[in-house]
Amino acid sequence: MVLGDSFVVWTIGFSCLLAFAFGATGTTLVPDEVNALGQIARRLGKTNWDFSVDPCSGQSGWKTLHPLKGSENAVTCNCSSDNTVCHVTSILLKSQGLPGVLPPELVKLPYLREIDFTRNYLNGTIPPEWGSTKLEIISLQANRLSGSIPKELGNITTLQQLVLDHNYFSGVLPPELGNLVNLQRLLLSSNNLTGQLPDRLSNLVSLKDFRVSDNKFSGKIPSTIGNWMKLKKLEMQASGFEGPIPSEISILENLTDIRISDINGPDTSFPSLGKMNLTTLMLKSCNIIGELPPYLAKMRQLTTLDLSFNKLSGQINSSFDSLSTVYYVILAANMLSGPVPLPMLETGRNIDLSYNNFTIGSSGVPDCQDQNVNLFRSSFRNSSVGAVPCLKSSQCPEKRLYKLHINCGGKEAEVNGNKYEADQAAGGPSKFFKGNLVLKDFNIMDEAGGAGKAVIKEFPTVNVTTDTLEIRFYWAGKGTQRIPSAGNYGPLVSAISVEANFPPPPDGKRTMSAGVVAGVVISIVGFIFLVLGFLWWRGCLCNKSTMNKDLIGLDVQTGSFTLRQIKDATNNFDDGNKIGQGGFGSVYKGLLSDGTLVAVKKLSSKSKQGNREFLNEIGMISALHHPHLVKIYGCCTEGNQLLLVYEYMENNSLARALFGPEECHLKLDWPTRYKICIGIARGLAYLHEESTLKIVHRDIKATNILLDKDLNPKISDFGLAKLDEEENTHISTRVAGTFGYMAPEYAMRGHLTDKADIYSFGIVALEIVSGKSNSGFRPEEDVYLLDWVHILKEKGALIDIVDPMLGSEFNEEQVVGMINVALLCTNPSASLRPAMSSVVSMLEGQVSIQEFASDASFCDENLSFKAAIRRYKQNQDQSISESQTQSMLIDGPWSGSTAAQDLYPTDLDSRYWDHRE
């Protein structure tokens, strides 16, 4: 039976079950809507809705009474006066970690008026079927949605809010959106939208909030915005539009917030905004000329004024004393002159007057201020010197070669009270050397290809003639994204190194200058530290204090547990709580005082490799947050213990579920297996392509895929993981991982890229389909599961590999598709393997699956690889005992030997399975 037939039978049975259960409990939601909610849950990846209770009851996952700030979980119903019939009216699922796609089945909820799926991991496109709904609010902010905005949304004439910002939507805006005459909020910022704004948007006469910042639009800002008489908020920062700002903006008297920046085009005069009660006015880099309009001084509600990077001239009139109450005044990079009103400097909170032509003196600009006032190069006097008196400077003797190295602190920094997080932004700063623009819109994220990577630029025309080299960065309106809410988007330049590209001229002197002496001393000290570092690496100097310092240096975002807390949770590491035994220690089940179930990995402090992997795993996992990655709660290094505390995974590992002892098998039906495979792919796509840190896991295998109580997969064990630090190349590294899952180029040559993980994923996918281990398929014949799949493909009999436990209850099209994807992932040539994002798209049916061209010589090509495995096994049997650290780990019939990094490792000689509940 194929999935479609199964689904019909399941739906009928599910409806009958619901009717019986809900009838007994007085449930009021109509059965059709209950069925629709079940379909919606599966699409979204929502797993904690309990259909044994009334969805309108607010119980068992249907509503969270006291959600965390920024999150929400609620299904709301509207019931009849006698409370006998209810209908779903809103579904709010904010920050729920949903990994799925948008459900077309919303059309089956005829009374639905609001959906809010803000801040999740939803991907795919907006279903055009939504066009037949009567929704009033659609909020999909901060997901991973892509494709074009469907024109069918223009049919939802009841729509009042359409919030699509911070996604990956592309293409032009459909003119049909102009049909939404009741629309009040249209938020499209931070996407990849192109083209011009459609003329029909002028029909949006109810619009109050319009945001299109950080896009790739073209053309002029349309004058038809003058039709939006109710508009209160207008944001067009770094949108791609050309100027000038249309004069029709002056009639929008209800505006309180205007943010426009980075518009190209001719010079333009200051727009007439005097009739508005503005609280925020940002017109940054808009080619505005002329003087500051007097009406600005009369805006008593103004809190933010940013007119930087324009061509404003003239003086700041004394009437602008009233601006002393404005929280932010940013007039940098203009041509303003004359004195600055002292009340502005004395009482202003955050003022930036840098790069102007103000006069200085008793009635002009003071040298230094106690407030947050930036006066750098703000006057004629300091425009010709190296630094204003507020700044520190160092003098360099002539005829010396000097280097400048500035370390700004790494991944995160706080500048002028603003917290910058390492994340993507729409653009970047421009660079000036000695007042000359040398780089515009420098995007360090694109240039470097990731966080923590250096970008080397040469500037051969820079000539230092005044003994002062000035390097200036400024943010010219880009980076307007507002996600995450914890701070501002970066990317932030975390370090600067300046070096001359010519040898120093000889000075004819043989005496050592103070600088040379200092250099020699520093070199000697550096050599000493190098020796000490080597000794530490060899384990000679490692102790508890250094471990603690290393943990502090990691800047991990996890909690810290005391040894007493962990002993209480595990009943003093009682053997009855042991759920695993590995080469570097044990894993225990624990119960914290707040009722949270945890898994505690206890590593041996005597193992140097264990220490390194311990630190590596904390550093990696603490920086990663995804629904398909195992969550780490914290660690403990007290009392010579190395302990990691993870979320507890009720269903152990995928290996145990598929090919563990028979009594421990889980009955995984085909939809569950397919869901598990897609979940693993999404987790790897996040590691390789979506997280700020691009990571190669190096040990993807069935024992490192854990299953929660709802059988959702989570990738675990990052002790061997490596940062993908080399752009467009590979890492040559010590081979570590598990044979049977290891890519040939990595196992044989140490050639490591993210394609090694993709190979391992392909093996795991085949194991999911077959229910058999790759290396344990036919060990007596030295035949791997992958070999057999190629043979079956040659025979046209791929279905023969399907796990017999499934019987005929599977979708043949999905099975064949998954096998073909697995074969693409295990291509002997790493360059021909698809990226994980492409794998996700193929498995989800968004793109067609490329046919794998089977090669009859495949097995011959892999003989050298398999011979290497045999040689390694022989050497291992001769020279390595079970208790020693191993750089390569060989899988046995289903579990193999156990790695230190396995969260739920398997020791076939222990009472592991007896202790599982």
C-alpha cells in the first residue's frame, strides 16, 4: 500500500477515534477542523499537540500560559453561546523551533483569522492556496522562507497585516497586492526582492506601517506613496531605490517614524516635514544639500535625528538648543560650520558631530566632553592634525618599519553601548585612508566567507606623508536588520593588522633602538610561551586550573553545574542510572532538582585527547542552536571531573532503533523514517551553510543521531568536529571518525571538507531505508550495504533493499527518491556530491532528484579503500587495546567500537541495555 492510500485510511480512522474520544469528553471543535490541525502539525513539524484532548481547551500543548518573552504557543477558538460548537480562529506559534513547511491545509479552517509563525525554521514557499482564506493577520517574520510572494495573496481582501520580513523571498512584488485595501501593515524588509514598487500599491489607502529596507529594489521611490494618508511608519533603508525623496511625502502628516537611507541620484533639498509630529527621523546618505530646516527645532517629540553622510551646510542655529532633549543626534559627515550650541553638548545624550567644519574655541567646539559626544575631525582646527586631544596617539621614529595590530575582542563586542553579535548583515562599512574613500560597502562577511577569517587587502597608493595614518570605518546606512533582538547585526571587524609592503630603509646606525630591544624581548617571551604551550599540548602542564581557564576562554553560552548537583541528579553516579559506556567514560541518566531529565557524559580526566574533545564539544555545541542538534545544558570541571550535561533523549540512538538488540528495536514506520532523514539533513545544512560557524562534524553515523520522545532526530557528539576554516579548499587533518561512514578521500588522504559529512549522511540514509548497518551488512563476505545497493540498482531492484519490517507500508516513490539521494551523497568523487541544502530540497520535493549514473566499475574503484580498512583493522587488532585512545573507530555488525564522543555509546560487554528504561 502506498502512502496516499495509507493516508486516507489513517484519516478516516483518526476521525472516528477523535469523534469517540471527544464525544466522551464534551469536546466542541468540529472534527473536520481537528483533522486539519493534525495535517497542519505534520507540515509545520509541531509535535506536542495532544489530540486526545480538545484543541480548544488550552491543555496538553495547545496553549502555553506563561511563555518566555518573544515566544508564544496558543490555538484560540471562538465558541457558540452554548459552548457546544467551536471553530479555530488563530494559531500563534512564535519561537517554537518549527522545522517544517507552511501548510496549505489552513484553507480547511474556514474561521481562521490570524497566524503567527514568527522566529522559526520554516522553509519552502508560501502556498498559493492561502489566497482563498479570510485571514486578517499573516506573520511569518524571521524564518527561512524563499521563492516569490504569490499573487494569490492579493485575493485575501480581509488581510490587515502581512509580515514577511527577514526571510529569503525573491522576485518582484506582485501588483495584486494592491487589492488589499484593508491592509494596515506591510513588512518586507531583509529579503531579496527586486524590481520596482508596483503602481497598484497606491491603492493601499489603509496602510499605516510600510517597511522595505534591506532589499534589492530599483527605480525611484514612487510619488504614489502620497496616497497613504494614514501612514505612520515608513522604512526604506538600503533598499536599492534612487532619489530624490518625492515631495509628496510632505502631505503624510500622520507620519511619526521616517527611516530612509542610501538612495542614489541627484542632490536634493531637505523634504518638507514640518507638519509632522516625528519621533524618529533618519535620512542618512540621501544626497541632501542646504541648511538644516528651522522646523526641526520645533519637533518636541523627536527622540532620534540621523542626517549623517549628506551634504548639509550652514550653522546649527541657537534655536536647536531644544534638540538637547533628543536621545540621538547624528550629523556626522556633512559640511556644517560655525559654533555648536553648548546646551546641545552639555546635556545631549548621544551626539555625533564628526567630520564637519565647525569652528573651535571658547564659543565653538570644546576639546573633550564628558557626555557621549563624538567630535572627531569636527572642526577646521583638528582637520589637519593626526588626532583631537581626546584621542591617544603614538609617535613613530623616522626610518623604521612598524606594524599595527588591533584586536577588538573576537566574536562579540560592545561599541558605544551597542551589542554587536556575529551574524550576517545586508551590507558593510566603507573604508577611508587619509580621508580618501578606498572601499565602498565593504562586506567583510562576503569577503571572508565566514566569521573569524582574515581578509587581506593591499592599498599600494596609500602614502603616509604627515607621520599619521588614519583608517576610518563608517556605517553608511547598511545593516538595518533587526534580528536577533538581543542586539544589532554585525558583521563587526574584530581585528585590524596594518603592515608596510616594503623593507625598512637602513639608518646607518649599529646601536639598538628601544623599539628593537622591545622586539627582542617580546620575541624571547613569545618563544617561552611557545615552549610552554607545546608542553601543555603534550599534557605535561594540564591541570584543573588550565581547564577552567580554557572554559572561560571559550565564552560558552551554557550553564555551570556543581559536582554536588550532578551527583544528586545521578544518585552519585549509580550503576542503575548508567545508560552507556565509552572509551573515555560513561553516560548517566540524571534528574535535576527542577524535574528536568538530563544525560550526563562523564569523561576521564586522565585522557589528554578526552580533554581536548571535552573542550571542543562545549565550544561547538554552545554556539549552535537548531531543533535538530542536541542541546547542551552545561558542564562541570569540579573535583577532577570532566562532565557534560545534555538534554535527555528518550529513544536513545537511531542505531539502537534500527539494528540494536531485537528487544530494543523501535517500530519505525515509513513516514517516521522519512521525517528522521529530512531532520538529519536539515541539521547538517545548518552546520555547513546556515550557522555563523561553518562546521564539519566528521563523525555522522547512526549512533550519533539521537531520537527524542517524538522520534525527532538530533545530531550529537561534536568532540571531533572542526571549523570549516579554509575557503574553497580543504583541511588536511588527523583522520578521526568511524569506518563504514567515512568518505574515501578523508579516510585515505585526510582530505576534509563538508562533503565528508555528506558522504556519511548518504550511508545513514541507506541504513534508515534498509534497517541494516553499512559495515555489518555481510561482514563475512566483506560486502557493505552501499555495495549491495549499487548491485540492486544495476538490476533495477532497489526496492529489495527496503527493511522487511515495513512490509508493504511505504511510499515507493519516496523510497526510491531517498536511495537515489543517498547514492548522490556517496559519490566517490567529493566534488560531485550535492550540498546539504540541495539534499533537503530534493527530499522535500522542492527540486527534482538528479538521476545517479551507476557505474559497473564502482566496486573496483573502491577496492583500495576497502583494502585500507582491512589493513587498519589488522593493525588495530595487533597493537591497540580496547582501553586506548583510537584515532579511527571501526563499526562492528551494528554498533561497532565506541567513540569518546558518543553521547549514548554502546558497550557490548556492559549491562547497557539492561539499564535502559
